Amino acid sequence: MAKPSFSCSACGASFTKWSGRCEDCGEWNTIGQYAGLSVGPAKTSLGAKRGRAVTLTDLASDETPPPRACSGIDELDRVLGGGLVPASAILVGGDPGIGKSTLLLQAAAAFARKGLKTLYVSGEEASAQVRMRARRLGLADAPVQLAAETNLRDILTTLEAEKPGLVIIDSIQTMWADNVDSAPGSVSQVRASAHELTTFAKRTGISVIMVGHVTKDGQIAGPRVVEHMVDTVLYFEGERGHQFRILRSVKNRFGAADEIGVFEMTGAGLAEVTNPSALFLSERGTPSPGSVVFAGIEGTRPVLVELQALVAPSPHSQPRRTVVGWDGGRLAMILAVLEARCGIPFAGLDVYLNVAGGLKISEPAADLAVAAALLSAREDQALPADTVVFGEISLSGALRPASQTENRLKEAQKLGFTSAIAPAGGKTAAGTDIALKRPSDLVGFVGEFFGA
Ligand code: TYD
Ligand code: MG
């Protein structure tokens, strides 16, 4: 059999010949030739230490789980699931320049000040540069240990000697393991380095946070395999032009996925935003057509955010559909349902949809708010300013209630809203003073709020 000598830079799958599209993960233009993997011979075929199996009940009785370490940065601790679990491996992904190094240096300082011995390993900057950044962030006196190193073997040796509670690797793409014969940043190097660091974490009880750069299409550069290896995957996201940054857990073995922490990038580093709804609505002017406030849930927390739509006659034969912060496919579906079930065509019209503040929404409960924004823009008719909207739309034009109605309504009330539009059949507004309007289907909704 021929030896595979091509591999996919997204998922790491190996192939014997080049092709434009990876058969494994479906990505385009990710197959490249690779020099081959030369891994040193296995040292022994059998481990010297005997394995030990314990019954679950024994474990429960004699070992209480070790306490989580908290940084005191609440937005970070919550996204981690309530603090850092000892011996856990965490991947923090994000676009270059979004603020990962800033966030993790602040986190390192915070953990160190709480008494957790912390080592910050930079493979991208010299120690002097990291120190300069720390000074700018007002962290120069934090008891963090710094190392500028890319050789994985040297890092592991240092860790054995220093025995910190937490090590931060910035970034995994700069790490270099000497038993793998390819360049730093390649799939095999990243995979080998992440694997060694993860197993090292499990063996020694040291928590490891790895930084990973994300490619332009949103994948953690190179191997998705790293995501499978680690316990927790966090994404640090935001729009370049905005000062808001969102730390989102996409996978967490020790807490809720989809939890978000909100930060603001300031001249002196990242500041926590404890009330994101107020922040996302702060730029909102007088109510205008196309603007609708969606009462969403991110993780365990309700978040109100403004959706903005613009509908204009298109000069193109193929009208534009442009979305920022939401799923383009989902927008197409809403437009199709509005056309097929309510007889409201969008043919010949350009449609733009934007989630204000740089937040990315994935909840289906945003459907009704999106439909409201589109209709409001198309009919040039604003919804009352004190109204929030949420609910899912099905292909039949029926409306489905969203989860956590009460939390959404309570948050809306807290921010001064007095009415809400949500599908019939869900919970009532009991416990709040919100006036709840409950259309039974999309046709009813259109008739009630955008009727002629
Ligand atoms: P950085 O943490 O280096 O990004 P990453 O590690 O994800 O590549 O952040 C770089 C950006 O952050 C840079 O454009 C400058 C900005 N920044 C501030 O606005 N304020 C600050 O206090 C710091 C340290 C950086
Ligand atoms: Mg960086």
C-alpha cells in the first residue's frame, strides 16, 4: 500500500493523493503535501507501572473533587464553569490581534495574585516584550513567572522542576516537539504538542491553557483534533472595529457550553462588562424601522441585543443577502417562510441583517425577532421602542415557544422594557409587569404588527 503523503490542514486526515476537497471534513483547499512523520521508536512496549482500576463507589467515598481555582475575573471564571479545574486542558481560540495574549496575561496575573503559581510561556514574544505589555496593563507587580520558549521538551522539563498550578502556552502554533519532523504550526506539530501538554496536565495535576490562532473561516488553525483532546474549548471573538470582546465556551467538560463572558478592550487592557444587555443596547438611538430588540439567552444568562435590518431595491439580478452575527442559511429560511406562508416577497430586494455590538447569535429563538426586523425595514414601520421579541419560526409558519421565557422577560423588565412579543403556548409573563403579546402563528404576527 502506498504511504499517505498528503494531509488536510483542518482535520489532519491523511491521503495518498492530492485533491481540492478533504473527503473527511469537507473543507476546500486544505490538502497539502507533508514531509512525513518521523516519530522516535517507542521506549518500551509495556509500562513499568501497573495500571489500577477503581470502582466508582470507592472513588466517591475517599476523594472529594479538588477545589476549582478562581481568578476573580468573574466573566472568565463563569465561562470556565465556575473556576479552573486542576489538571484540565483548555484551548482558547481567536483571530490574530483580537486580544488573546492580553486576556491570558491578565488571567495569569489574576490567578497568580490569588496564590496559584502561574507560568506564562510565550512563543511569540520575548520576555521583555511580555513584561512591557504587563506594565501597560498595570500588572508589573503580579507574581507571574515568564518564559520565552518554543521547544516543548524544554518547557516540559521546566514544568517538572517548577511545578506551577497553571501554565499558559501562547501559542500552540509556535510550539515545536523534537520527535516530530515538520515545521512549527503544521498539523502534526500542533497535534503532538497539544497531546503532550494535555497528557502532562492529566499526569501532574497542572492546568494547561493553550492559545490557538483561528483561520479566516473560523476554524482553529490546523487541527480540529486539538478540540477533541482538551477538556474545554473557548473562543475569543469580536468585531475588529468594536471594543467589545466575547469569550464563549463551545465545549466544556466541567461546565455549561455556550456560556459567554463579555469584555471591553480599553487602553489599559480588557475590562469586564457585568451587564452586557445595557452595553449592547447603549448605542441604540430613537426607534427606527428595521431595528428590533431580541431577548436572547447566552449560556445561563439572558442578553438583550439589537437586531438591525435594511431592505432596499436591488440593482443586481441576484439580490444581496448579507448577514453579520447570525446564520446566513437561517436568514434565507426566514425570507422563504415569509414569502411562502405570508405572501410577502423579498425578490428584487437587497437584504442586510446585523447584530449590533459584534455579538454572534445562534439561538433559533431569534427567528421571530429577525422576521420582525425584516418586516419593519420592508414596511418602513418601527415597532414600539419598549418592546422585545423572541420565538422560533418553523417552516410551516407556526411559532414555537422559546426556552427560559421568564428569564428573558425579567431581563427585559430590568432594562426598562414594558412589552414583549412571544409565541402563544409558552410561559406567561407571571412575576413581571411586562405586557405579553402572543401571536399564534406568523400570519397572525404579521397581521397584528405590520397590518395595512
Ligand atoms: P493581543 O492580545 O496581542 O492579540 P492576540 O494575542 O489575540 O493576537 O491584542 C492585540 C490588540 O489589542 C492590539 O491591536 C492592541 C490592542 N490592545 C489594546 O487596545 N489595549 C491594550 O491594553 C492592549 C495590551 C492591547
Ligand atoms: Mg498573541
